[in-house]
Amino acid sequence: MRTLGMAILCMHVHSIDRLARNAKDLLNLVEQILAKGATVSFNKNNLIFSPEGNDHMAKLQLTMLAAFAEFERELIRERQREGIAIAKAEGKYSGRRKISEELLEQARARTTLGEPLSRVAKDLNVSRETLYKYGIKSVLPFGNHIN
């Protein structure tokens, strides 16, 4: 986004599927952005929407491309579900690894003592995001960097 003071002039989006997951949400978001006086530019699709413009052809293209993007997303999800079902039937898929309460307690204890969250996550072979998901945060004043 380019800004001038506090006003947003133009919101650049790489492609339509990056702004919303379905056609309805995309159209609503674009309308809300335009209502606030900003311009929306979809770079990959070469579509530009401005609050003062009323390009019916661009709106038609946006609606069609949004519908195709939603359709493609649903096909991908369907194929993914089918693949997971086949892998489960063959015993090759078990889902995400379960985190034990013992491991979580160990992480809580170590971070409470002031150890950086990054180091704790690395030692326990889990990601920082996993620890965040379970409510474990660093008590260090400047984040979780390993020194």
C-alpha cells in the first residue's frame, strides 16, 4: 500500500486469490475498500478499481476470476482430502505429531526461568509457533532470540 499522510491511495494485491478465499468475501472486501476511498489494483490480473470509476467490464472480470479462484481452491481441497484418505488407508498418514503434556510442562518451566523460547523449541524439536499455540510465551523483555 502507498500512503500519503494517513490516507491510503492504492492497495496493490498480487492476485485475486491472495485477498480472499471465496468470491463473496472478495467482492465484499473490494466494495469496503472502495467505500473508504482507496483504489484496489490486482497486479497479476491487471485489474484496477477506483472509488470514482465505474468500470462494469472490470467488475465482471473480477466476479468471474473470483468464482474460478474459489472453484480451483475447492478442487485442491477435494484432491487433498482424497490423497489423505488413501494415505490413511495405506497406513502412511497419521496426521500431526501429538505433543505430550510432559513436553509442554518442560517448555513452560524453561521459559518461566528466562530461557529464550527459540532455544527451548529447538531443544524440544518443536517450532516456536507450536509453543505459542499452547500458550507458552517468553518472559524475556526483547523477544525470543538466541544469543
